[in-house]
Amino acid sequence: MAAPVLSTSSPVSGAADSFLNKTLTATFTAALLTTSIDSNAVILLNVATEEVVETSISYNTATFTIS
């Protein structure tokens, strides 16, 4: 079985002027280990301040999507 690879994300990498209330998503090519998905699995960084933005995440096992 091949390791999961990021297939799509929204907004796309490098996007500017994204809405503050937009749900961020990352979809993978295969299932992730659900035991490895927690608040440390995805880090949202404010590039202006270089501070980590607190967030919560969920994982859809049917679509292999973190949001």
C-alpha cells in the first residue's frame, strides 16, 4: 500500500486574500491513520506574526479529507 499523498487543498498553496471564515481542507490520495490525526497533525501559521493559530480539525474517512 502506497503512503498517502496530498492531492488537493483549499485554499491552494500560496493563496492570498483568503476569507477568514473559510474552512481549510486537505485531501489525500489514501486513508490516513486516524490515530495520528490530532491538533498537532495540522499547523496553521500566521505568516505576518509567525505565530501558530489555534484551530480544531476533523477527518472525513470517506473522502480522506482533513478540514
